[in-house]
Amino acid sequence: MDAKAGWLWQHFKIKLNRVELLQQAFTHRSVSGVTHNERLEFLGDAVLGLVIAQQLYEAVPALTEGEMSRARSALVNAETLAAIGHALKLPEQIEVGLGEVRNGGYSRTSVLADALEAIIGAIYLELGLAAATQVIEQLFAARLPQVLAHLPDKDPKSALQEWCQARGLGLPCYTQIDMTDDGQQKRFTVRVEVVGLMESGVGEGTALKRAERVAAQNLLRRLESP
């Protein structure tokens, strides 16, 4: 049995007969001359979001739309998916190009997250939604109750937007003001400003969206401080 097929069987008791689909799911876009997993990742992301949304909807009927959205964001994000991938020893199965090898691509958060979503996409394509749902439920069995027990606070960007709307101000505007890349990891710096406000917020993060959230949180702290 192929190593990738063996990995899939070991963890999920699932077999994909389409060898090319299995290979594609584990292949990063940095590998030249072959079909990589970006399209499967796009599909798997949609399937994952749907299944998690349904689980949250059915788990606690009293959850509001905002609470379900925050819970889903806490579950379906690159950091969580990468942590799951590490636990399953997924880096050992991913194929990346030479440039990514030098940059530690096997273990990069985005590479692992994309590969796991691509695997979900491949399972959905060949075996259908029921099989993909079974795998997702297995992957998130321990994390779902933890998130529901400690529901994350409102996303800082949403909280800042609501703060501005309640005061008749315009929407927050986020601007990337810097980006560094040391060959191993990128780091973004973002400023958030609101028309009519003298204050602004600056945040840093290894992803652009994370930097935006930090900037929003920093501005909120300044606006709400006595």
C-alpha cells in the first residue's frame, strides 16, 4: 500500500481508489510539473465550513448567529488545522518543492492547513459528503466541546465595527504598512483608522488577517480606556 494511502487508512479507515486524486491532495503548489492541491483545498475548505456550521447549529440551539460564527472561526482556522496535522504526522506525507523544503515547508502552518483541507476535498469528491463528515467529526471531536465550553469573545474587527456604527462613524479602514520575510515566516504590520477619529491602531501578525485583528483590538483598548 502506498504511504499516503496507508496514512489515510491508519487514521480514518478510508481508501481512495483514484490514485491521482490521493497524490494531488498531498502535493503543495511549490512542486512543479504536477497537479497540486489548491483546487482540492478550495473545495475541502467549503465542505469543512459547512459540516462545522451544521455541528454548531445542532449542538446548542440557543447559540446566536454571532456566537456560531465566532465558534466556527475558533475551529476552522489555519492554526487549528495545522495543529491537527502535526498530531496526525501529516508533514511526513506532504510533498513540497525544493524552495519550500529549505524554508521548512513541511511544517509551515499554511502548508499543513491547506493539505488537510485538500484531503477533505478529495474524500468528498470520491466518497461523498457522508464520508467527509465522518472524517471531520473525528478530527474535531475533542475541539468542538472545548470551544463551546469556552466560547471566544467577539472578533475584534466586528467589535470595532459595531462600536463605530453605534456612534454614527464610518467603517474602519485597514492598511498594510509593512511586511517582512526572513525566509521562514512573513510578518505583517497593519494600521486601522476610522474617519472622524483622531486615534488609530497598529497591529502585527504572521498573517494579514491576524495583524488586522490585533490592530482592531489595540484601537478598541485605546477607545474604551477611561
